[in-house]
Amino acid sequence: MRNTLKQQLKRGHLSLGTWVSIGHPDVAEVLADIGFDWLLFDMEHGPLTNETVHPMMQAMGGSATAPLVRVARNDSWHIGQALDGGAHGVMVPLVNTAEEARRAVAACKYPPEGTRGMGPRRATRYGRRFEEYLRSVNREVLVVVQIETPEAIENIDAIVSVEGVDVAAIGPGDLAKTMGCFGNPRNKEYQRAFDRVLRSCERHGIVPSMAYVSKIEKAREYIQRGFRFIGFCEDIEFLSGAAGSALAALRSKKRR
């Protein structure tokens, strides 16, 4: 396993990806062919299952786009299933403490560095690259922890100092909701939380991420601030946005 996404991040490159929740391989194939650095399959809030995600990752096989999975929760079963299916990394939701970060990292790595169970299946090309995969995966797998609560902000230095954490991703919606400022993105405490994550990541050599952004202007703003791992929109938004714009334009022409 050679994770080019992780290597690019180590070199300081900007990384742009998008979210996927429509469970069909064509969606993954089209978005990967466009040239995103990564696709994130949402198994926390999306309707995806392992049976749908695996063929979607297979559909990306001819691209340079990295398949990532946001797992449903921070446990070894969900994380192991995603990695066994061929994901190059996972995003783990609601990581609030250093202990929870250590649990996420451990689930991603085989002993002695971690606790991941043996059975990588598709990730080893069904056994044909078994030894090669085992030699490299602990080093190459990408571990993204989500920062979504005031508790996580308070513990951010401890979280990003955990060995094996690669990316700290702010979940802006959940963070705003738990801070009591949802709908008020310019709230000073909310914005200070962003800065606190940025500074902590810089001190510890971790990639700061904005997990989800829906507007190009906001994405550019976050990039200027120093976020280097940007989740831009999702498949449903691209579909509804393009269809809605086209339909509105056609109806406007008709009225003229």
C-alpha cells in the first residue's frame, strides 16, 4: 500500500475532496475521474453500507483519487471493515479526548502499534499482496479525527499530540450546534475555536482540516487561514445544484 494522499499532505500540499452518500459505483467513478484528491464515503449519516461502499471503491480503481470512509463511530469493527475493504484512511467522528484519539489510531493499525484484527481481504487484492500490504499499511493509513464539540476544542493539544493522528478535521455544523451558535458563523468564540485548532495543529505538525464547506468563497477563506484538507460539498449538492440551476435557466428562457 502506498498512500499518495498522505505523502502529499506531508509535503504541505493543499488537498481537496468531496463527500459521497449516493450508493452507486457510477457516482464514485465520475467524481474520482474529475480529479478530487479524495472521496469520503459517509457511513455515519449517509445510507451507505459495506456492501455498497466496497464496489464504489472498486469503481475508483483507475484513478489517483484516494478512497476514505467516515465511519459510523469510533470502534474497531467499523474502522476495520472500512480498511479491509480498501479505504486508504478513515475519518472518525466525535473525538473529544486524547484517549479517544488513541483508540481510533489503534483500530487503524496492526499489532504491535495497534489492535486491528487480521483479515484485510480486498485491501490486499484478495490475498495476492498480503505481505506487501502488512509491511506498509501501519505507516500509510491516514487517520483523520473530527473535532466537533467544545470538549474537543478544550482538549485539542492533547488530541493532536497523539502519535498516529494525521489530520484534525473541524466539523463546523456540529461544533456550531454544540457551542450554541448554529446559524451565526461569525460568532467570536466559534471563530476563536477555529484559530485554536489551527495553532495546535501547527505546533504538533498535524494537518488542519475543515471537514465540510459548501461555498467556494468560504472554502477559499479557510484555505487562506491555513486549512489544508478541505471537504467541498457532496454528491447530492452537486446533483441538485446543477439540476436546479439548469431548470431555473430554462424556465427563465421560456418566460421571455
